[in-house]
Amino acid sequence: MQHLVWNVDPDIFRFGAIQLRWYGVLFVGSFFVGLAFMNWVYKREHKDPKNLDTFMMYMIVGAVIGARLMHCFAYEPAYFIAHPLEILYVWKGGLASHGGLIGSIIAIYIFSKRYKEDFAWLLSRTAMAGMFPAAFVRIGNFFNSEILGLPTDKPWGVIFARVDNIPRHPVQLYEAFSYLLIFVILVYIYRHITQQFATRVLPGIFAFLLFSARFFLEYFKTEQADYSPAIPFTVGQLLSVPLVLLGVLWIVWAFIKTPSGKRWQPSR
């Protein structure tokens, strides 16, 4: 059986100590795609998008700091406690999406206070745009031959030649596709509910769908942490469960809080 052999150089180019990597281009590019989407949202809801460029910078900084800290202390705590200065070595890799979410929420809160935006409104709309970084980062992981899937004999298995000669689930692409599908679902819902209900319910739907997908797809991954939990779940699954439950509770709260007549857009 023939499998795709993936041996693409993760660097686009190198010039001495300077290098440009596919991962970095995809990561930063995803925020520009999200920025374009947020411009559409602002115009659709007749809001002034003048501070969106600044908002993007807040989001990048918040996502990187949160993702880095979560990786260091949730996935490799022993190493980074022994080498604390290396927490700053972001260019060496090691970002965790759960931490990126927490960092992004903190960034949204700080931005909303600084620029007098409604935090709940901004959080709910950014939940849609946030699917782009989630998806693009996983494509970046694919280019880096990292976050590997478990071995498989399926015809779509991929051999990551920079790692070994074993066909594996391209779980990075599974995740990227899942997150783009979630984006489509969120936008579809957003276009069919009232703005008030969108503000209340979208963060809950986002958390439920994103981390349910993450929990399920962990079954196709190799363990990323440098230790094994005492129960038969990966660290990624353990971090996802509270967010899935939070999403369910958030959705229930949004439905209780919003009268049925104020949930859906009138039929056209």
C-alpha cells in the first residue's frame, strides 16, 4: 500500500540565523484572515472598526503568551521548572491551544476595557474568527511534522519522513478541517439568530464544539505531554473536558436568559 511521504522543509527560506517558517506564516496569517472577518462583522452590525488593527495585536500577544505558558506548565512542567529561562524561547516551539484560548480571552478583556468595547459582544464575535488560528496552526504543525497521529494502515495515512517511516493518521489535518467546519457552523448560526442572542450563546457553542472535537481527535494522537496521567486520558483530553462542560452550561444559560421570541431572526 502506498502512503503519502511528507518530507517538506518546515523553513520557507534561511539566511544565516534568519529563517522564515511555514508555521510562523500560517500563524500570523490566520490573524489577518480573522481581522478581515471581524471587519465584515463590524460593518454588518454597523460598528466602527477603526481599532481592529490594534485588537489583532492584542490577540496575537495574548494567544502566544497563554499558549506558551500552558505548554510549559501543562505538558513539560519538570523540564521548564528546571530551565525557567527557556519559557521565553518561543521560537523553539511549544504552544498549547488551551492556553492560547485563555490568553486570548484575557486580551479581549483588556482591550474591551481600554477601548470601551462591550466585552461579551467582542468575545462572542471573536469566537468565530478564532477558528482561523486554531485551524491554521494545525496546518503549521503538519508542515513541522509535529503533533503526530498514531500509526495506521488506512490509505490516507502519512509517513512523516523527518520522524520515522511509519504511516500515521494526519491528525493535524483532521483538526484543521474540523475547526474550519466549526467556523462554518458558527457563522451559519450567527446569521440566523438575533444579535442579542448571538452575544449570549456563541461563546458556549464555540467551547462545546471546539473542545468536543479536540477530545475526540486526541484518540488519534500520540501523547504530547512528557508524563502520563494516572487515568486513561491524555492531558489534552483532561484540559478539554471542563471547557466542554462549560460550553454546555453556557448554552443552557443563554437559552434561559433569552426569551424564545428574541432568539431567531425573522423569516425573510
